[in-house]
Amino acid sequence: MHASVGDKLLVHGRTVGQHDRTAEVTEVLGKDGTPPYRVRFDDDGHEALMSPGPDTVVRPHDTMHDKM
């Protein structure tokens, strides 16, 4: 997985009733865009350090901006 500052991480819910969450990458701490990432979740502004798993998809910043 590779991400840049400004990219969005879409974290799919893993259990029934758990909603998907979106977080913006605010800092890349790994080498060459690899995890871990410091992120800010869109729904509540919570900040966290993340090493995303297979339930996460990177949405590049440019792609998200073009759709708006």
C-alpha cells in the first residue's frame, strides 16, 4: 500500500452493522509512501496512527478532487 499526504483511506466495516469510515492522510511515516500513516477521520475529527489492513482502500487526493 502506498499513500501521500491528502489521500483518503476508505476503511470498510468488517462486521454487520459497522459502517465504512474515511480518513485523510496527514503524515506519511513509512518509507516511499508506505505505512504507517497519521490520519484524521472525517466523521469525528479523531486522529490516529494507522497501518491499514486489507479492508482499506487508498483514494488518491487528485481523484477525490476531480469528482467534486
